[in-house]
Amino acid sequence: MDVTLTGLRVLREVAEHGTVTAAAGSLGYTQSAVSRQIAALEQAVGHRLFERRRNGMELTPAGRTVLRHASVALGALAAAETELSGAGRRDVTFRLGVTPVASAALLPGALAALRRHNQRAQVTTREGTTASLVRALRARTLDAALLTSRPPHRAPDGDSPPLQVTPLLDTHLLLAVSAHGPFAGRAEVDVGELAAEAWIAASAAVDEPVLGVWPGMPGRPRVAHITRDWLVKLRLVAAGAGVTTVPASLAAILPAGVQLSRIAGLPDEIRRVNWVTTDGPADETATAVLAAIRDQVAAIRI
């Protein structure tokens, strides 16, 4: 198989980002250059590596096989480059992906604990949607990810081998309201009282549901403000600009002027935070990072 390193890097970037356009931007190439590299790689391996779909590029079974081996090869070359640089002490870098909820609830405390107890483990983090982080795991540009799921808690994707999923925390979804608005001081709000309320939601990616509007709300909820930033969302709530949904795990870090209430008249909503990795045994660094996150889970459990 006569393949080039550039071709393997392009394969990994397209697989991770899901589109030729995004991969080209990441690599600093033109879209046509990325397409040519993919075509050349497909010719070299004798298999089609991607299916071109309306919403992006999807790996074929052959593409997943080549990506798995390409990621190992590129990782080994990167390790060799680091070793040959003679950088003295080599701290271990662990690449962790996080969804916004998991990031806000668990990440700061876990990283602080890890710095206190494991000076060699250097953690880098990347926030993204579940779909984008799963692609990065498959491309092996992440070592693990903290992903959220909702019942019935299906596997993050349908590819093989299956990703390894370890549940960490189940938390109830609650309603965030202004502590100075019409629902102030109330532990429960009836669903009928929310018919005219403005909602503050996260912008929806193609592969993600709208976040911030309570699932199953009757009628057509009015979304007045859209932002993915948790601090902005909660400050808008505090200012009386609308209501939003918040996992109970975030109760300890709410800004002043925000309170949490239950919604009566709709089923409970549970969100789960999972530790997700590719196949293979966990190494010492992964074990240390997971232990720090578990300690943080125990500290915030409500």
C-alpha cells in the first residue's frame, strides 16, 4: 500500500471534522487539495474511504479500518518526534474532550485535584458536541471524553469496535428562573405557567437536539435568546430575560439571582455524564484523570 503521511493526516482530519470544508480549514489547505488527497488515498488502498452525504462525510467500513491504523502510525511518529527533540523531562499529555455540561460541572475541580496529586499528568481539553467528540475519539485525537446522554442511553455511535462507556453521574434536569421574577421562591412551577415564557437555548448543531428548552413542552415554546455559553445563559436568566434548563449538578455554581425549580406536569428528565474511551486498557494517566473526576462527582452529588 503506497500511501503518504499527508494523505493519512488528511484522512484523520476529514474523519474528525466530518466535512472537507472544516478539514481544509484545520489543515490550512484548499478544499480541492483535501479532495485530491482523499482520492489519491482511496486509489492507493483500493477502497472507497468515505460516503459523501448531504450533511458531510461518513467513513465507510474500509475507511474506519484505515483510520484506526493511520491514527496509530501518526501517533507513533509524533511520539518519536517528541523523543528526538531531547526535551528532557517528558510530561504525559492527556487529551480530554468535554461537552459544555460536563465541563462546567466537573472539569475545574477535577483538574485542580489532579495538579495537586499528579504533577506529571498534563491535561488538555476540548469542548464540543457529542458527535464531534465521538469523531475525535475515533480519529484518536482525543484519549477520552466526558459525554452526556439521555434515556435510554444508547451507545455514542454504531461503529465497531464499540466505544467503552463508563457512567459517572445521573442528574435531574431542572428549570432555571430569576430569583426576582414571578417564580421566585417556588420549588415547583406548573407546565401551564410556562406557556408564555421566553426560553434561553443553545444553538442547535445539525447532530444535536436544542438545549435549554424543556423536552416535551406543549405547543411551540418561544426561544428569545440563543447562546452556547453557560455563563451568558444564566446571567440572562438572572436578568429576567427568560428561563432555561439546567442539570442539578450545576446548582453549586449558579450565579447570584438564579434559582432552580422543578416542573410539574411533565415527566422527569435525567441526564447522565459518561467517561468514554476507545478500545484498549487504560494507562496510568487515564486512570489518574478518571479518579480525579470520580472524586469531583462524589463531591457534587446532590
